[in-house]
Amino acid sequence: MADSTSPKGLAGRIASLEQRLTQIESRLVEIQAEYSDASRKLTGTRSFVRRLTDWGLKPADTGTWMGVCNAVGWTATSANAHRTVRREDTALHVLLHRCSFNTYCSLDGVTYSD
């Protein structure tokens, strides 16, 4: 049975479509904010990739501290690779914490973030 309070015919279709568009619009506002946030993060991440090329690193090299050491030619074991990167190049160490690894560094006891 149709709702007796809603208009019938063309007026009802218009009211229904207007209500539907209002609901969709409210979701678009949320999605736009989410899109903007993801886009900003992607842009920032791509800037890290460009900076990593200064050390000859590719994103695939940054999965582990050992992977970084292998890519740049530093001798390390998986147990000391993090310390090796920090000792060999502190700027790279901080950059990697900011872009590839946990922002908190257990060696330094600090959080590296923007």
C-alpha cells in the first residue's frame, strides 16, 4: 500500500528523486573528504619515492631494514640492519622511518613525523 502522505504521479517522482539526490550528495561530501585525504597522502608518498632515489633506492627496496642495506651495499644481518642504516646514514634512517617503517624509532626513542 502506498504512503498516503507522499504525492502521487509526477510530483511524487520528483520528490523521490530530490530526496535520493540529497542522500547521495551527503555521501559525496564524505567521499570527497576521504578522496582528498588519500590524494594528499599519495602525493606525499610519491615525494618520498623521489627522495629515496638520492640513495639509489626503489620502493621495493624498503620492505625491510635488511632490504635497504642490501640495496645500498651495506653489510648487515637482519638482527642489526636497522642499527646499520642509522649508523651509516642518519638522514636516510629518518626518511625511512617517515615513509616506509613505523614512525617510532626504538633505537632513538623518538617518533619521526611531519
